Amino acid sequence: MSQTRQAPLIFDRPLLRRRLVRALAAGPATFLLERAVEDMRERLQAVLRPFPRVLDLGTPAPLLAQALAADPGRSVTRLAPVAQAQGEGPWRAMVGDEEALPFAGESFDLVVSALALQGVNDLPGALVQARRVLAPDGMLLACLVGGRSLEELRTAFAAAEEEISGGSSPRVAPFADVRDLGGLLQRAGFALPVADVDTITVRYSSMFGLLRDLRAMGATNALVERLRKPLPRRLLMRAAQVYAERFSDADGRVRATFEIVWLAGWAPHESQQKPLRPGSAQMRLADALGAAETKLPDQ
């Protein structure tokens, strides 16, 4: 009898939800999400076609749903990670999991997601789910935190912990690389897949300002393999020193890198462009480039 292979548990999803609830209650830090929503609006404006049925998949606050629902020709459904994040507006709101979408196949023309999918345990499965609910020639447009994000914080904690305790423990999430994410789109069955990167540098007076923002995003350490004991003050202060020594500018402010990976793909349709079969070209590359062709000697 065959067994279904389960994705490894990397993130403590219930803990992620509780921390998002806490952040929303205290007043969330939304500057990264605001940037992502504005970029997504610009990217959608470049696609000259309507998307009447839209799914906002797991975005941690209703900013994206608000932006998309401003078009009177769209019906927006928002699948929020927690009830407190649903928001109020002209959209259908419900609480759900990005890894188990409660919708019939081909229910939407556009699936969007902003800064949510980096926290799922089964990202390939989540992309397959998104592909399933898209109608033919429907589009997925998503952004998530990428592999180079918080590399300064990761380095500072690793160096401080190695110095103090002779080893290191996981404190910053292992985000996916853009090359891997492009391949996942293809595996999920998307046509015309595209993955690109936007790198954002934010400056702080110290590492502690970054930690406050991460807490206000609900984005502090939720790894399953995290240490359960409180962070020692000595380790925290040494990490802040390492951070300042290695990643500060001339004015003393420190840098924090956020890499945002953008994913776009289409549900297959017969009208979409397809690559020509090998050997079917009607023009030589040398002629197209206006260059002379040099033939190599036979081997």
C-alpha cells in the first residue's frame, strides 16, 4: 500500500498565527507589505486583461484586498490566516490555510499573495493548490521573502553564539532561493513561469530596532527546531555588537536586507505562446544580429 509523503515541518504554524494576532492587536509594522502591494498593483497594470474573480491568498493584512477591490469589475475573495486579519471591505472574507484551499477547481481568474507563502511548510503543495483553483489562462502573482533576507541578522547571531557557547542554533528562517522557486512553478504545472527579485535595504539605529519591527510583523522565530528557552542577555548584546561592527554605515546606522521574490505563472491554455520545436527557425541567428558566422572545425 502506497503512503503519501508529507512535507517536513519547518515552521510552527499555530505559533505563527498567534504571533500575527499579537502583532495586529499591538499595531503592525506594514512598510514591507505596503511596498509589496504597490509593486503588485504596478505589475497587474502591465497585464492588459481583466481578472473578474480574484483570490487574495494568505496576505497577513487586508491592504492587498483593499487595493484590488477598488476596481468595480472585480469580485475579491480573501483567505486570511487569522480572523483578526480579515478586514472589512467589499470582499468575501474567510479564514483558511494556504496549503488546503477550500475552493472548487477553476474558481478564480487571478490568485495573488503578498508576503505569506514563505511561512508554509509545503510550498510546492501550496503552489499546486493555487494552480488547481485557477481557470484556464488564469494568473498567479505572488511575492514572498527570499533567501538573502536578514542575512546580517543571521550572521550576527551565528557569530555571537559560536563565540559564547561554541555552537549555533536556528534563529532565522531558511527562506527559499529564487532559482528553486522558479523551478517549483514549473513543477506545479504553471505555464510561462517567471521569478525575479527585488532587494530592499532598511536602515536602523541598532539591531534592536530591526527586532522590534520583526515582532510587529509577527515574524519572529517560529521554527519547529528553535530553542524553547529565553534568549540570554549576554548573547543578545554580543549579537548587537557584531551586527554594528560588520553591517553599519559611516553614520553608525545598521543595514537590514529584505529580499522579495516575485513569482508569476499562468494556468495553461491553448492560446498561450509555445516554444518552437528545435530546427524550425526561419532565420539564422547571425543574420538577426547582423554578424558574420564563423564555422568551427569539425572535431
